[in-house]
Amino acid sequence: MEEFEGRVAVVTGGLSGIGRAAAGLLAARGATVVAAGLPSSDPPLPGVERAEVSVTDETAVERLMTRVAATHGGIDIVVTAAGIQRYGTATETSSAEWNEVLAVNVTGAYLAVKHALPHLRARGEGSIVLVSSVQGFATQTGVAAYTTSKGALNAFARSLAVDEAKHGIRANTVCPGSVDTPMLRASARMFSDGTDEGTQRLVETWGRSHPLGRVARPAEVAEAIAFLAGDRASFITGVALPVDGGLLAGLPVAIPE
């Protein structure tokens, strides 16, 4: 499939997890892809240019977008996948943790979009996909900062959708449930006995919370990102798309068997 041939994509948080899967899929389908993020030990992906950039560093993000546009002739697609998770209620979460989560998850997406938009507008069209979460709709206990950040991303995408439509630019979010990423594994290790076996058991337990009975693979979320980024979704904008194995579809109150 050469769906994205001639398109230039920038994926922040693109060196691991969902972002890495999205960068690899876009490249496999013909895009010129620059994946930006913190240093990663994962091996390079075919056709994906790596850039070590912190999404909270506005100067670095602006330079990245300027360089990509100058080197590759423009920017057509922006995917923001950088994110962190911190646990705690409103009283348990320190101000530093709150600011850290919002700086990466929300401000990082804003900075990438802000500095890419002039290049997207110059194209006369483009697509922005923000990686949100089911926690932009519903909330588990003890994730005050994280769930706030994901709700903000959904609102940000709506704002972009209405403001940028006149420039031919679409903006949407994907909202995954539990996905087997390094971040999920780190959380599972934290809340289990710390062993590989205990971590795996907890990942499987979380998976059983989803009607499909398992956690997602990053590649499955990447497919949704690619769909929203491409021409097949040419009349879709302002949408928050759950990719959650049915998690939001069910109610936890079960009828006894």
C-alpha cells in the first residue's frame, strides 16, 4: 500500500510504544517519516528518520518542524504520541507531578501542533492525530493528572478541527484502552510483585477488563492513526475514536449467571 506516498509525517513520541508503531506503519505505506522523542534503545525502523527531541522544549520542537519542512519540502501529517503516566488522587499528586504530566501530555502536543501548523497550512491541507485515551471519557481511580491531560487532548482536537477547517486541515484523537507498551508494562510492574511473571499476570488481568479479553497491540492503534491521517478519513474531523476492545461499551454491573 502506498497510501501516503509523497506525504511527510512527523510523529512525536515516535521512538517507542504507540508512536513507534504509527511511525513504522506510515513509513511502510509510503510516507516520509520523522519520529521524534527521547533517546530509545529500540532499533531503527525502515524508512523512519529519528530525531531526539523533548516535546516540552519549545525551541527544539520549532527547530524540528522547520528542519523537516525545509529538508522534505513540507509537512502533511502530525501525530502526537508522547505521553507519561503518574498515579495519585488530587491530594496525593504533587504540584510537580501535575505540572510534569500536563507539560508532556498536553503542552507537548500543543507545541508540536503550533509549530507544524504553518507548514500544514502552506500545503492547503493536512491531518493531525493526537493520541489520547479512554481516560479522556471515563476515569479509573488514582489518575487525576493523567485523566485530566487526556480530556484536554480531546478538547484540543475539537478546537483544532473547527479553527483549521478553513485551511483544509483535519484534527482527531485516538483513544486507546490498555495497550501493551513499555509504559503499561512499567505500571504493571509497579502494581504487581515486580517480577516478569507478576507483571505479565497483571497485564493479562487488565486485558480481561476489556470485552475482547486482552490488551491491544501497538500496531492495532497505529492502524486507527493511519486511517485518521489518510484520505479514507477525508470527511472526519473533530472525532475522538475509541480503540479500546469494547471497554467503554459495557457497564460493570453484571447480571448473575
